[in-house]
Amino acid sequence: MPAHDLHDLLRGLVLLGLLLAVVVIDLRSRRIPNRLTGAGAVAALLLGLLGEPEALPERLLAALAAGSVLLLAAVVRPDGMGLGDVKLTAVLGLFLGRTVLVALLVALLAATVAGSTIALRAGVRSTADAREWRATTIPLAPFLALGTLVALVVGDRLLGWYLAGAAG
């Protein structure tokens, strides 16, 4: 196995292990501990420096961009999204680089479908019901994990397909 493939495999396994812990904790407590996002950031940076130091600027930019998107959402609606989700998304940028865009898009689409399904099943009928439904939150980490799986498996191909279509 070439060193590049081994590095990608190791990076993917570390990321999936981190996400497994984060998802379990987020589902139980609706929190994403700083110690996990901090350890994830350190691991992503170390793995990046050891395996692909030339990709570090892209990964830092991806972390900043992805984290900023969710930071804006958290600032606009602090009761709807926590800073743990923001930090986790930035860590995903450090691991995934530009394919964090795919992870974020898939996660937000899946979370929107889940939220809409919950609203439809609850049958929002009155203003009081609508206020109660809006107060309902769902943890985002499981959707970020799903998006990350998609990004790891087909993220580069999806981005290539999109960019080829946008250029032509």
C-alpha cells in the first residue's frame, strides 16, 4: 500500500473514531465536548503535517470557512445551534480540506429533511404548535457524521463533477 493511501486510511480512521464518540455524546447530552474537538484538531494538524504538509493551507482555509458558516448560524440563532457544532465543523475542515463542503451540504440537507419530517409528523396546526415545534432541536453531529462519510467516499468525485459543470 502506497504511503499516501496509508495516510488517507489513518486519517479517515482517526476521523471516524472521533465522530463516533461525538455522535454518541451529542445524542445523549446535546453537547460536543471541547476536549474531543480540541483533540481532533490536534490530530488533524499532526496527521496533515506528517502526511501532506503542502495541503495544510487548504485545510486551514476549509476549517475557517466551514466553521464560519455554522458560526453565523449560531450567532443568528444561538438557541438553535451550539458552538460545539461550530468547532466540530472546523475540525472536519482540518481533516477533509475542500471536501468539507460536501460534508456540510449533505449534513444540512439531511438535517433539513429530518426536521421537516418531524414537523410534518407533529402536525403543526396552530400558532402555539408552531412555537413549540420551533423550540424543538435535533443534534447536528449525527448529520455531520453522515456528511463526512459521504465526503470521505465520494467527496472528491462530487466536487470534480460540480466544478466541471460550473466551468462548462
